[in-house]
Amino acid sequence: MAKKIIGVTRLQIPAGQAGDGPLVRRLLDRQGVNAASFCIAFDAATAAGVRGLIPVVITAYEDRSFSFVINKPANAPGHAAPHRPADAIELAQA
Amino acid sequence: MDTSRESAPSPAPVPWVVEASVAERVVLANGKAVGRDEFHGWLWEQAQGLLGVNEGTMTAVDAAARGLVASPLVIDAAAAPADRDWVAQIPVAAVEWWFADEAAARAAAALVANLCGCEVHRIRADESADHDATSRAAFGPIAVPEFGVVRPAWEDGVAEVAPDGRATIFIDPGLGFGTGLHETTQLCLAALSAWHRGGSRLGRILDFGSGSGILGIAAAVLGATRVDAVEIDHQVHPAISANASRNGVAERVVVTTDLPAESAPYDFVVANIVATVLVEHAAELCRRVRADRGCLVLSGLLADEVPRVADRYAAELGRTPLIRERGDWRCLVFVIA
């Protein structure tokens, strides 16, 4: 279903450790995105592989669902995760 | 009597934030010029206690104003494409580095002082209401007016209903939306409690958009015989089941991704989602409520969204809702009798 984009948020958070920390919750709440759902999905997507800070671009939609793309960490060229879109996570703020 | 629950919760540490501007390239102390991502990676390795980097948000309107997209009406058909990294295209980005404590923040600020391409503007504690809310959700029992208390899952005790009707339930606040803290959840719990105290039947319950499962679980603790918890995000299904088990109601809570194809009518239907989804499912949800004696509760609404949703449901049900409010949030209660 085509959806209108509200905006994008760029974060760098430790792989597998989004937890449900204040930074993520604070930023995503402003966008109407369910921070806990994002954290679960991000941690699952980054649980294996590269350590360290992971750049992630989160797109927030008008219906308060979201999707995100995980980028390759800049400081891990030798063993970087592929630059791949994470599975689109579409979830209304329930 | 277990007294450990009564002890004061430990306050969560307050994060500290370093606000800085970062150019597209930063020259490190050793003379090496690095890009912005690499700079953050370098800081991650050098600084202690870095929780994360907020590189900022760009709205579709801003992106259009900067010429990054043709129109602010950006429509996305599926997942976000990798090239929609609008924030990374800002020449000098305002960033926030979040640290575990003040010492870590100040040490990091000293580390980047005098680097060409990076300028620190401010070091501050994040004592926002959001953070307080997070801390309370993480550490403290939450008193919910009319309903009772929502306690963190790891505390001692069992879910129960006191003789005066006040309930105690246990929820893991880190799993799925619905910690009991948000106004929309509290409004639903209050409506559920009011229905129960009024002597109405809590037999079959539909919790549509279940999140952590808190609403369906609360209904089960109050005595519902069967709860269908519908949650589109299958990743939180184990969390709903875990929360149900913690409250001793696992055998009465059935977790699904979609509405059961056909089912007997529900005594109580609650949907704490968003206006768009509520309107989309109006006919379906109305059809599921018992026509002789049932209750339909809709939450997740801001005040200005009420007319659209109320009108749609009023047309289906032939009656107007009672509106509960808390802060900016509204909850519609349709009693069918």
C-alpha cells in the first residue's frame, strides 16, 4: 500500500543494542513511530555480524508505521555487513 | 506480606547529550580527514559510554525545500529505498551524541575540541519528560486511575483483583507498545474497568492491535474467559505470550496475526491503534461486538481525529460514543445495550 512519508530520521546506534533506550524512544515518539517495535526489529537485524555503531535511516509514514535501512558501518570495511535494506517493518502504533 | 515491592525504585541514570555540528569531513588530531560516518565510528572507539548518535530528522517538507525531492508529497510503495538518506546530505549536520553520564559526555567533548570540521555547542543532561516516562516504565509500578496498578514483570507478586475491584497486573515494559504508561492505554484500562465494575459480562474479549498484550491480559485478569489478542507484528507475539504467562492467564489468551475468520460475538472489543486503522476496520470491528449487550472501545486518538472516527463508527452502530479524555488523547466508548 502506497503511503505518505512524514520524514526520515538518521541514527547511529550500537549493533544489537538499540534496547529501548531514551535516545531511540525520544526521537521516534516525535515521529509517531513505536520505538519498542523498532528496537526489537533493529536488534534482530543486527544481532549477528558487525559490532559498533550502525547508521540506520528510519522512514516514518503518515499512518505511524515505519521502515528502516541499515547502512554499512564506516569503520568496519574489512568485515562489513552488506549494504542491504532491512525487511520493511510496517506496524501501526498499537 | 512481601515488602520488597514497596521499596523505592532506583532512579535510572540520566543520559547526557553533547550537541555539535559536524561538517562532511573532519580532520582528526593525526591529520587524517574522515567522512562523517567514519568520524562517528572513530568517536565510538575513542569515547567511553557513547549510547548513540542522533544525526537528526528531515521531514518530507524540508527535503522538498532543499531540493532533495521534487515535492513534499512523497509516496512510498514499500520499504524505504537506501538512497533516501536525506539527513546525510546536509553539508554541516547538527548532531547529538548521547552518553551514559556526565563524565563520559564531558570527556568526549574534550576529545573532539579543536578538531577541524567539528564544533561542540552545548553539553546538557537529558531530563526530558520522555526520559522520566521511560524510567518510570522501566522501574516503577504505574498507577492507572480507575483500573489499578501495572507493575514491571520482574517484580514479585501475582496478578490479582482486590475486593474493591482494583487490579494488579505485570507487564514487561520493554516488549511491545503498551506499558500502561501511555494515556491511550490508560484510557482503555479505565474503560475496561468501568465495564467490569458496572457488572457487565467480561466473557469473550477482542484486543485488536494488542502490542504488549496489556489490554487483553488485563481483561483476562478481571475474569474474561477468552481473549483473542490480534497483533500484526508477529515479532512481539512471544512477548504477549510471556506477559500472559506472567499474569497466570496464558490459557485464556490466544495470540494471532489477523482477526479470527469467524467467531462468536465479543462482549468487549478494544482497539488501541491509530485513526486510519480504526476507520479502515470499522465495519469489521462493529460486526464483532455482541449486539444485545456489548462494548466497543477505540483509542489511540488525538482530539482532532475524534470526529472522523466517531462519525464512521456511529454510522455503523447507530449510536454516539462516550468520550473519555486524558491529556491530548481521546478514547471512544460505544456501549451497545
